Amino acid sequence: MTLAAGYTQAGELKFGQVGIANLRIRELDVARLTQEMRERVQRAPKLFERAAVVLDFGELRQPPTVAQAQALLDGLRDAGVLPVALAYGTREIDALARALGLPLLAKFRAQYEPPAAADTAPTPAPPPEAPRPAAAPPAPRPDSRPGLIHTAPVRSGQQVYAEQCDLTVLGAVGAGAEVMADGSIHIYGALRGRALAGAQGNTDARIFCREFDAELVAVAGHYIVLEDIPAELHNKPVQIWLDNGQLRLAALG
């Protein structure tokens, strides 16, 4: 899909954990949103066709009506994806989800921003602290966990997730396989499946691989699919990182 200068997409698509796509609605234009999704499915059917999608209306000034939301659901289904839930927002979004018969998934909203102040109950004052014993040695920080090393090839249908650490794969990641990490990902074999680094939003995470032929790569939710990757990078050693919110790819060496 070629975008004109200054053009802003009506929906920003990001990937969260477990491979569910989050469609953040920037402009409630059902026709545009449907067409954008149809183009994504046509460009990468193996990735997007019948993909589970969560709808996030948090950027709109007011939520859609039930009729508008239902029209969008119907349009997205016609485009080839499967809307499965709404991202948590306000009481109005809660009521909308109930009217549509869809669940709420709170963690998807949390990846973008905290709940609005109006939706947050006041925090009660903490009770007086009781005397405490001598301080024990501090526990290790979650982000200081040693990296996960996966020694076997990751085959089609398999998923490997490194929580709160980096992931190193000594073999190949096959087509249809998925590797995820809250930190960076290092792949010493071929990458033919999906690699999602910074799964919890770490924008400093990177992806490194020795042979690049990925179906999809993403850093902190920003992604690119095989069809959009420059041909000169295929089957080459590559690194992927974020630069001011833009996904960058470059050959290594």
C-alpha cells in the first residue's frame, strides 16, 4: 500500500502478546478502515487472514454508537479478519462491548497509555507502617534476569517467549513459528517465521539474525511483513530496531 505524503492511516495496527493484533481507531471511517484491513490481508494473507483483532476506540473523542461499531465489525469481517474484543477504556466502552456481545481486554489499553483519570477511583491513603525488621538484600530487578537460550530449532506452530529478558535462538526459526521476548532477540540460524521483540513495549529492544527471511518482525508493536521488506535484505544478516518510532532494518557486517 503506497501512502501519499502527509497521509495518516485511519487505524494503527500493532501486535500485542500472543500474536493478537490491536487496531487502534484514529478516525471512525468504516469504509477506510475496512479497505485498509482488506489491503493488509491481500498483501500478507498468511499473516492477517482470519487474524484475531482487538478494537481500541480510546483515541476517539467519543465512542461509536452501537450501529457504527457493528458496521465496523461487519466490515472487518468482510475484509478477512476476526474482531474478538474491545480494548478497555471507559464505562461507555464497557456498555458498548456488552451491547456488541464482545469481551474487554484491559491489557491492550495499558500498552498505549494509562486509563483516563475520570475512570480511576481515588487511591485511599495507606495505613501507618508497622515497625519493619532490618532490610534484607534487594531482590533482583525483573529486567536483570539472565537471557533465555533456546538450543533447538523453533518449528512451524511453535512459540518461544522470553519474559522480561532477551532471547537467543541457536538454531533456525521456521516458517509458521514465532519467537517473542520482552527484550532483544538474537537468532543464529535462519529467521523464516515471526520475531517480536520488546513485547511489553521496550523501544530499545532489537532483533538480530544471521539469515533474514521473516514473515513478520516487530519491535514494541511496530511491525513489517515479508512483502514490505527490501529484497536486498533477504537471506542476509540483518538487525532491526526502532528509531523515533520508525522501524529500521539494516544489513549486518
